[in-house]
Amino acid sequence: MDTNLKQSPDIWSGKPLVSLMNHIVTTHHAFCRQEVARVGSLFKGVIARHGKDHPELKRMEALFSTIARDLLMHLIREEQTLFPYITRVEEAVRQNTAVSWPPFGTVENPIRMMVLEHDQTGEELKEIGRLSNDYTPPTEDYADLYDALRAFDRDMREHIHAEDDLLFPRAVAMEEEACARRKPAVG
Ligand SMILES: [Fe+2]
Ligand SMILES: [Fe+2]
């Protein structure tokens, strides 16, 4: 996890967007995929031992399952559609060539959807934070799960910051720059 990202947002300002997207995929997306499975199994163990007396654990698990399900699809949309398009736009600007219109019209449309999904995930994580008393384990038996949830929350904040605040505004500006070189839409 790159903890410098939030403290030093300018480290990406002069670098190609493709480098930032590679960083996002290899650190944050990889971390999400790894932790979704691990946290799921940690929940199962803690619920088996304490779920009967602590119904809030099941509520937290349900919230985390929703986050996991939505997030895995979200990552695929970024990796298979949005990021490759931003890569093509950046390449076109760099080589001063044309880029075809994407099926989604303009990059602002998928970005709007991604930001909404980030906000939704952020709200669900906030609720998990509230239910877990800000990830404070009531006994040592909860510690692995709560540590994993805290780390997941922290990584997600950095991940969302990297996209919402660093990548997306530059992608919109770059698409505007590429617009003058657009090929007419086909079909
Ligand atoms: Fe992402
Ligand atoms: Fe995202």
C-alpha cells in the first residue's frame, strides 16, 4: 500500500496517466481482491464464535459482502473499459493522432458512475466503522478481523482519492484536449 499517495498527491502530477493507472491496479485493485476473500473468512470465524451474542457482526458481514460484490464488478469495469480508454486518449494526445468516440460517449459518463459507486462504498465502510466502534476489538479474538477491516478502509480511502482527485480530473482534461482530433463516430 502506498501511504504517500494521500500526503503527496503531486507525485503523480507530471507523470503519465498510464503510470498512475498501473499503480492503482497493481496496488489497490490487487489489495482489494486479496482482502475481500481473507476478510470474508475472518468474518466467518468471528461470527461462529460470537455471532449469537453480537448481532452487529452479521450486519457488518452483510455490508462487507455488498461492498465485495459491487467492488469486484467495479474493478473489472475500470480495468476493461475505463482505464484502457484513458490509455488510448493519452496515447492519442502524445502522438497527436485521432481517437475514436467511445461507446459511452464521453469519459465523463463512466467517471460519474465510478464516483457514485465510490461514494456508496465509502458510506458502507463508514457504517462498518460505526458498528465496530471504529475498529476497536472488544476482545483479542476480534483483532485480526478488525485490523483487516481498518486496513481495508484505509486502502479504499487512498484508492478512491487516487481516482476521484488525481486520475479522473486529468482524464477529463486530456479527453478535452483530444477532442479536436476526434474521428467522426462510425455507424
Ligand atoms: Fe479502482
Ligand atoms: Fe474506482
